[in-house]
Amino acid sequence: MTKNKFDIIQELWRESCVLVDHEYFIEAIPKLQQCLGMLEMLDEPEAKGRVMFELGCCFLSLSWYNEAVQIYSEYLKDFPFDTDVRFFLASAYGSMKWTDESIKEVKIILDLDPTDALAYHELGLCYKDKGWYNEALEALNEAKETALEFGDQEEREIIEKTLSKLEADMGKREYDKLRVLFLLAVLMAMKKKKR
């Protein structure tokens, strides 16, 4: 007796989930892609979405950001209000230093869910990458406040660590600016003495 497509898809799904659970992402990807290909022929958008989500997580775990962007962008065509996938997409963009695209996705998340502390955190990281330290500080402070009200302990710790690092970086930048100004003043004074 031959297996029907649905049984084959279920078997592939179970095998790939076991592989992902054991962090064998490279081995899981072809099974997930085969599963996705078979689902294309069926009208099962929810199942297709679960496979795409898992496939994207594999790509992110392997730092295959282009592939993650491609699969998450495709997923969001069918599920545009999924803030988790949108966050993963923003993170992939951020990892590739495509900060404008990441900022766009994070702002969509915050429009959909203004209580998402990690979205404010990601926004702060993007602003920092662009060199916009004041905006980064503002976004991270918003992340901290949001996490205090809506987040969990792990989120608060991540945000606090990033905020502390940003404040230290900003302090060092100010110190470096003052040092440069001081050296410039010394050089100008030396130049005046020579005249």
C-alpha cells in the first residue's frame, strides 16, 4: 500500500522536527523544503506557514540571513500580522546590517503591538548601528519601561545589558570628543607660541 501525500508530509514534518530539536539544522532543511514543496500542491496555508516558520528558524540558526529573509518575506505575504516572524525578519536584516529594512519591520511590529519590548530593543540596536546614539538611547529606554510592565525577567536582563553597553559607549565617545578638543587646543596654543 502506498502512502498518500498527507502521510508523507506528516512523516517529513516529524523527522524534521526531531532534527531541529537536536539542532541538526542542515539535515532538517531538505526535509522541510520537500515538505513545503508538497504542501504547495495542497490547500493547507496553516501547515505551509508552520513549515516556512521552522525553515526560517533553521536559516537564522545557521546565520543564513539571505535565505531567512527570503522565506520570512514569503511567509508574511500570507500572515502579515505575525509579529514573531516579522521580528525574526527584522533580526535577519539587522544581522546583515540592512538597518533601514530592519527599522521598517520593527516599526510595523510596534504598530501592531506597542507592548513588544524586544521590538524596541531591536529598534535601539538599529539606531546604534546607524550611529544615531540619542535615538538608540530613547528606544532602549522605551524597551526597558515596556519590559518592566509587559516583559519577563530574561527580556529585562537583555535590555538592561544592551542599555548599559550603549551608555558606556556614549560616555567613551564624549570622552574621545573632549580629548580631541583638548589636543586641538594644545596644538593651537603651541602654534601661537611659535609665532
